[in-house]
Amino acid sequence: MFARSVILMLDHGADGALGVILNQESNTMTSDLAGKIFDEEFDWEKRLRIGGPVAGSFLVLHTVEDMANQEVIPGVYVTMEPSLVQQLIVRRPEPSLIIANYSGWGPGQLEGEFGWDSWLTLPATAELVFWDDDRDLWKFVVSQVRARKLSDFLHLKGGPSDPSLN
């Protein structure tokens, strides 16, 4: 499940870590949940994302501060409380991601994986969270990580964030 996954970390602390996969779409549309999972009927044809292998409630990543449970990065919020999730789905905010399930790590597990070089890391941005480019998100992120590592290795400063623009 995690091969070629781009994961947004939502929480990381002494008790473990919680994140969601950003680039794994499902075949289910939000409208398929109307009257089944949620009480209210709605007809939003937005594809659900699969956030990971751990079963959990739906959550929404969005930009509506007054409907948020937490700010993840500046200007990007997460809502997990079921009644607020339902209200957001009815409101149809864009940009947004509707996510089922999540990814979780126990205490120290994520740090151990970092030690094995199992991860490539890059600071999250709203652009990456709400990716709407035709390019593959994973490939783009990997190219950004490689460009950053090369710049660090060569002690370059002030280069373009996207070397393909050079």
C-alpha cells in the first residue's frame, strides 16, 4: 500500500504518528455515501481517497478554517468530527480531499523507518496536498527531493525550487 505513496503527516509525537496517503484514489464517489454512511442526501461527484490501511472515520482536508478540527500546515485544515465532515461534504469546499482510513505508526516506529532510509521527506505545501496537476504527484515529489539533495550536496543556494524551470 505504501509503495509510491505520498503521505501527509497529521500528527507525530511520543504516542506515535498519524498520516494520510494523498495520492491513492478509490473508485467510490462521495455521492455513493449519501443516505448510506451519512444521514443527509447530497450529490457531490468527488472521488474518495484511501488514506491508509487503518480503518477509521472519514476525514476531510480543506481550506475552511471555521470548519476545522486542526490546522495541518498554514492554510490547510483537517476535519475528523463526523458531523463537521458531513457539513463539509454538503458545502463542497474546494480545494478539498475526502479521505477514508488513515496510516498509523506506533511509538518510535516511524523514527526507526527513517533510520532505515525508508522515507524521502519534503515539507508539505498546500499545492502538494491539493495536487491538481496532470503530472504524477509521487514522481513530482521525488524529483523535488532529489533536487533538494543535489543542491545541499553541491552547497547551492537560491536555485529554482523546480529545476525543470531552469
